[in-house]
Amino acid sequence: MAKNDLMSGSLWDQYSNKVTTLMNAPTNQGEITQEECDTAGHKLIVADFGAESCGDAVRLYWEVDPKNDTIVNSKFKSFGCGTAIASSDMMAELCIGKTVQDAVKITNIDVEMSLRDDPETPAVPPQKMHCSVMAYDVIKKAAGLYLGVDEASFETEIIVCECARVSLGTLKEVIRLNDLTTIEQITDYTKAGGFCKSCIKPGGHEAREYYLVDILNGVRHEMDVEKMQSAADAGGLGDFETMTLVQKIKAIDAVIDESIRQFLIMDGGNVEVIDVKDSGEYIDIYIRYLGACNGCASSSTGTLYAMESTLKEKLSNKIRVLPI
Amino acid sequence: MNVYLDNNATTMVDPAVVEAMMPFFSEIYGNPSSLHRYGTASHPAITKAINQMYKGINASDKDDIIFTSCATEANNWVLKSVWFDKIMHGEKNHIVTTEIEHPSVLSACKFLEDQGVKVTYLPVNDQGVVEAHTVRSFITEKTALVSIMWANNETGMIFPIKEIGEICKEKGVLFHTDGVQAVGKIPVDMQDVHVDFMSMSAHKFHGPKGIGALYIRDSQKLTPLLHGGEHMGGRRSGTLNVPYMVGMAKALELATENLQEKMASIAAKRDRLEDALLSGLTDVFTVGNRANRTPNTILISIRGVEGEGMLWDLNNALIGASTGSACASADLEANSVMLAIGADNELAHTGIRLSLSRFTTDAEIDYVIERFESAVKRLRAISSSYAIVQPTAGGEAGEHHPHH
């Protein structure tokens, strides 16, 4: 929320002129009959998508020339709001003249781009973007009918955000590569979740199979596990600086046990590790002297120097030992 | 012709109301709490406004009517303060309301649920009304409050407030009603019903936006929502909004004087419009028995025509109406009122609400009948519901598809 969000603005005022024009007078609205196709020796394909009970339904008609699989005419019928009608009209327009194989490649993004008045300004406000998604789905259905294949076979990847057509694979990769931690970042990087918002989390506009919150959590969890594993592996190889905190403490204790503690005990003292702080530049080990060491002059000079140099030599040059 | 038929959303401020408010902006502008003459100059007008308010809803002198910024504030005040008084600092933990309340009640209830309160959302019957016996059966010993609207904004259906009030009185449960769609439209007599709290909004009866009121029976306890300078007896702080109080009271007076005549006049126009649409169009129906509806409201379902698409065409014809199932709403669940009254699922997105006012004219009704019918004709010509050529075998919409 900020100044520009205070007034939500009129939904309809954000439509492009093309959307408004097509809503008021759709050019490809209508039906293609079997008789028309029979006369021309063409094949009629009619496909439905959506349902009135869901608020959006479209029926797509294709007249296909079987000699070259070309869609010679396309029409639509639509139950829906203005953007649904305008999107359906543009979808039919984009199909005309294409082969069925090429028409399948038309996405909702193509439909929306074609509805723009200028390339930089979206044709519809974000929450209306989903209206064009049906266009993509019904084309796949029609193509499946014509080619006699399952419509699902046209989809090669799992689409999480249908409005922006962002796949599960892309999302996982972007989160990982850019070390993203919030949904807002995901939307900034990929546009996913920036439109109808259904894919962000359950309970939105429509139920989804995958949600961004879950994907983000999953990838972050994977990344954390991997980080720990690589740290553990590194620790196993003795690379002190990349060890986890617990591994560092164990390694420090091991060095102290092996090379230092016995000399302190001989003098009636001892030492314990209180904390380890890794600033990147330094690894500060906070220690506390016990018994006779406590107050011994050497504890802040010779003993300390010996302890630090031993730890430096055995573990890392970044180590500083700080008595408290 | 410009025709505004969205009077359940808001109304035009009656010019007589504007006139009554005008002196209290730049002439009599003193703070009524001040001791000097500039402050006290508004006192007669405030007294008059209070009297108009009490008369408008026939409140007893023992009751309070507290001005608020809007009905949303009044609804929030009741819900949150009953929670504070009876649940946080009491033995209760339950609120009863309905599925079709205004968002200011439903959202506040959801918030209270997050705080651990149990909330029961009662369903409505096929007339869009909550039945009194249903309310009775859900009240428990733990129930702190029943909150049920007097009339519904989408359907105009009037709820059995008198019966529900009697049940709440018998059970010893507080009863709040959101009276926003009732006050100024139908008789609201607070001495005839047992209601503990009632919310009102001026802009629904030709008063200004930005002012509402809460009626509180017998001046009973309700912890303030807004603490401050002890205005209105400490019940609701904030410098008295004199021009708007005057405006609200004047609007209530104008709306409620000769109410029966006004209702009859609006109902005659509404009925003429409704009859014309029902007889002039096929496959349409309206929600709820007219005899139990606010006289200005029609919720009409038009098969094959999506609500927002219809609004678009009406808007092109300079007619303002509304739909309860906007395609862009964050939650595209079907209109709960339409589903509740037993409409088929496929009709849940086809509802258009037409709400008249006392300023609606017969000429406007004639114009709307004509343009409404031509819009339906155009959209049905585009509609897939009215397509003739059937899908290729296998091309029907599947039962399961990823959208909605």
C-alpha cells in the first residue's frame, strides 16, 4: 500500500480501446455450421471450455481445410464479461489462417498482446488477465479434437501461473538462482502471481494444483538442506570456514582437547568455549578461563597467544580468541 | 437518458438535505464543545437533529442514538465491543450471524474468529431470508450476540427482525441488526421490536456519505471503539460533525415522513419494471416475494448473460446497476445469495440488481425496460448458452477443468 494504491481506480477504464471495441462489436462472434463446412469439403471442429456455473464459458468453432490442416475460418460464442468476450474474439482472429499445429502455440499472452493499443500498455488490468487464459485452453481442446490426440499432450510443462504462463521449472530455477525469499520477489522476477493472484495461495480466485507459497517453501527448504549438507561435507573434509556453527564448535573443542586443555589442567586451570561468531572477516572464539587460569597473568598474554596460534594453524587464519 | 438504478449502493443527496447542511460549514462552524457563543451556536441544530433521528426510527428517550462515521464503524463497534465486554471479559464465546451479511459484519466476524471466537453463519432459505426458528436453534448458553441484517442489500428481502428480537430477549442474548437497507425504505420502529443495537447509514437514504449512527437500546453498556474527548457522553469520541449530523437527520426525516406513500410510489415503479422484464424476456426470474422485499429492489437473473457483461451494456446505455458476482472479484465463488435461494449453479453469475429511489421517474423506467431488453438480446446473441451448433464429440467442457 502506498499513495498510488489508495484509489483502486475503475476496472473498465483500464481496458484498451481494442478491448472496448471488440466487446461492443465482436467481429468473429457467431457459429459455423456443418453444412457450410460440408459444402467446402472442410472439417468442423467445435470445442467448449469453462462453464456458466464458473462465470466464464467459451465455445470455439474452427473450419479446417483437411488438405493442409489450415483453419480457414474461426468463430466463437461466449458467456462472460467484457474482457472474456474481447479475448475470445481476438483468439478466433488469431486462429484464422494458421495451421492447427501453429494455432496450438497461441497462448493467452499472445491474445493479450494483440489486444494492446500500444506494446507497452497492458490491454486489461491484472485481475482480468485470467479471462484470456480460457482462449488458450479451448484452442488446445479444439486441436486435440482435430488431431485426435489428448489435449494434455500439447502441454510440455506444468504451468503454475496461467495468467503470466510461468512454469514450475522456471519458478524453481529463478527462486534458486536469485536466492528469492518472498512472493513479492517472485512476482517481480517472473510476473507469476501478479495478475489474478489465484496461484499465490489457496483461497483465491480459483483452486490451483500448485501454489507459489508452497513452491517457495519447498525450494527454500531444499536450499537449506543442501546448504547444511554441503557444510557437513565440507566439515568432513576439514574445511573449517564452511562448517556449520555446531561443526565449528566441535572442531574447536577437539583442537583444545588435543593440544591445549592438558597444559591448563596441569597448572590447575581450564577453559571453556562460550560462543563462536563468524563475521566473514574474522571467526571470533569467545572463551572463559576456569580455576587457576582465572586471573593468571599469562591468560591474557602467552597462554592466549599460544591458544590462538594453535587454533589458527589447525583450523583457520581468521580465528581470533577473545577471553571474557 | 441517464438512469441511476444503484440506490442500494448509495443515493443522491437530496438537495433539501444539502441546503440544511450548508450553514454549518462556513457560518456556524464553532466546535460544539466550546463554551463560547461560536460553539454553542450549533446547539439548537444538534438538538433538532437528535430529535429528528429519534422520531425517524421511533426510538425511546431512554435509548441512545450515537452518530458514527458510517455504518461500517457502527457494525465494527458492536461486534468488537461485544467481544471485549462479553467474551474477553465475560463467559461467552459465540456469535450468531448469517452468510449474507454486509462485508463490515462478515469481515469483522472473520477477524473475531481469528481471535478465537466461535461464529455461526446461518444460511438463508429459498426466499433469501433467515428464518427465526433457525436463529433459535443455534443460540447456546455461550452465545454473546446475534447479528442479523434487517434487509438484504442484494435482494431487498426483509428479515423477521421482530421475531428474532423476541427470541433473543427470551434467551437473554444481545441482538444487533444492520439496518442500513431498511431505515428510510420501510417502517423501522424501535419501540415495536426488541433490538439492542442497530446500525444506520445516511447515504442510503439521500443523506451524505461519511456519517452513520448506532442505536443502543436503554443506553446499555457497550465499550467505546473510539476513545478521546468524551463526545456524545463518551460513547463515541471525535469532534461532532455538525453539518453531517444535520444532513443525516434531515434526510431521515424526509425519507420517513409519509413513508407509506413513498413506499407505494416506489413499489409501483419497481413492480412495473419487474413485470415488464419478466414478461418481455424469456428465461429470467427475480428473487424473493415482492411483499417481503424493500420496495425499491429487484434482483433479476438472466440466463446466458453474465452479470458484468450485462452491466457493461447497461453502462453503455447510461444506466447504472450492479451485480453481486463481479468477474474480477478476488473470490469468484458464485453469488452466495443466488445459491442460497436455490438458483441453479449456472445462474449464479447472471444476477443484476436494479435499485430505485424516490427520485426515479416513470420515464426512466420506460427507458430502462427498452434498453435492458436490447442489451439482453445482444448478449444472448453472443452467448455460448444460446449457441445452436453443438460441440464436436469429445469437445464438451469437462467436468473438471482448471478454471474456477
